[in-house]
Amino acid sequence: ALPSDIYLKTGLFKNAPQSNFKTNDGFFRAKPITFSTYNKAFLKVKQQLLKGNTYLLNLTFKTPIETNLGFEEIFLRSESPYKLLYKNKFVCFSPESFIKIENGIIISHPMKGTIDASIKNAKALILKDIKELAEHVTIVDLIRNDLNMVAKNVRVENFRYVESLKTNHKTLLQVSSKVSGILPKNYAINIGSIIAKLLPAGSICGAPKRETLNIINRVEHYKRGYYTGIMGVFDGKNLDSAVLIRFIENQKNQLVYKSGGGITHLSKAETEYQELINKVYVPFN
């Protein structure tokens, strides 16, 4: 059993009590970084893209937030397939699977592309957007290559499907794909090495991985910590895990929300800055 100050929810396990919090009280306010601050880092990334050192980089920042909601209340009220409350250090409500293993089949659902659902023809717009398509193709290709390191018969089963996500202030549409492969029969005794080969998750660093991580370390002026890591449960046969995004951290009694988005040579700073802000939310009505 987990300690009483750690709550976890995946498709294989959950240990949190039922929520008895009221649904309408509470406030949540963000204080985003300025566009000028964002743009300085964005332009550094653009330089690296032009040099060919990276062709997709996930640029993230921390946003100070104010709320009268405690971590336990945020965890219990959040509607998300994956949730983790770790003591009084952080709470995460992730919509993004890292990998699943079901009866020897390894599955990944890389997620790239978010748009405000209230925008007219939002679904059509994001699916037609050349930049979003290029970014998604890059990540799907990266994940396909990653899975080929640990599995056979890797294939893209479903390319660019759209799901809706309700937040405390709007509804977002997000674009994902499904990639799968067949693991060797002895996968269960090698689960640690399988996971290690796939880390870090491609969607939260970029491509190529190693050089892109070096660039991230130079342009992001804060430590991600547990943010963009992974969590999961393995029962000896099946695994369900998630990427630690949609993440609120307690830093010396100042709450910060860590968020970001993928940058390509087609990216526009204003659009990416708005996506960063759009991702600062809690997923309940």
C-alpha cells in the first residue's frame, strides 16, 4: 500500500477516497510570464532549428498561480485518466499516456496539438494546420523508432485522432495517435530496462532526443524536477503509465504550474505563447 499522503490513479490502480468537495467554490488565477520573456527563449530555439541541431523542441516554463484549492481537493476533483498527488510537493492530472503494456503488446499514444474548442471549426483548423501536422508527424516517427528498440511489428494503428478536454475555464481539443508493437515473451522480467530505453518521453523533449535535451538545458532557466517525468503501475504482466504533464508544484509555499509546447521551424511565437497559457488549468468544471 502507498503512504497515506500519496494518491495515485491509473487504469490499473487507484487509492484515493471519494471526493466530497463542493463543485463550484474555489478560485484559480495564473500569473503568466511576459511575452518578452517567452520570446527570448523562443528565438534561441529558433536559432537551433535553423542550424539543424533540432527539428522539434518542447519549450516549457513555470507559471506562478494563486488558488484556495488544496492539492487533495485538486486531485479529487480533477477529471483525468492519470493523476498523482505526491505529499505536499506536487499534484499532476495528466491526459497523456506514456506506454501501456497489455498481454505482451506495447502501446503509446503520443499527444501533440492543442486548440481552444470555442474557436470556429477548431477541429478542422488544427487538423489542417501545417505546423501542427509537421510536429505530430515528427513525434509519431520518434515514438515509432523508440518502440522499435524494444518491440517488433511496430505500426501506427490510428493517426491523429481528436479528443476533447474540459478545464476550469474552457474546453480544449487535443490531437493524439496510437502506435503499437509486440514485445518479446520475456518482457516482464525486463520491464525496467524496457522503460529506461524509452526515456525521456519523446513528446516532452523533441527530436533528435540527445541534442534537443542539451538545448533545453541551455534555454530553460528553471529545473523541471519531476515535471515531464513518468509515473505508472506494473502488476507483473500489464503496465499503465503516464507522462507527468499538467503539473502544479509547491516551491517553498509558492505554487507554480509547469507547461509548454513543441517548437518547430514553422512555429510563431505569439501562438506558442498562447498555447503555454492555455495549458495552465485544472480539469474540472
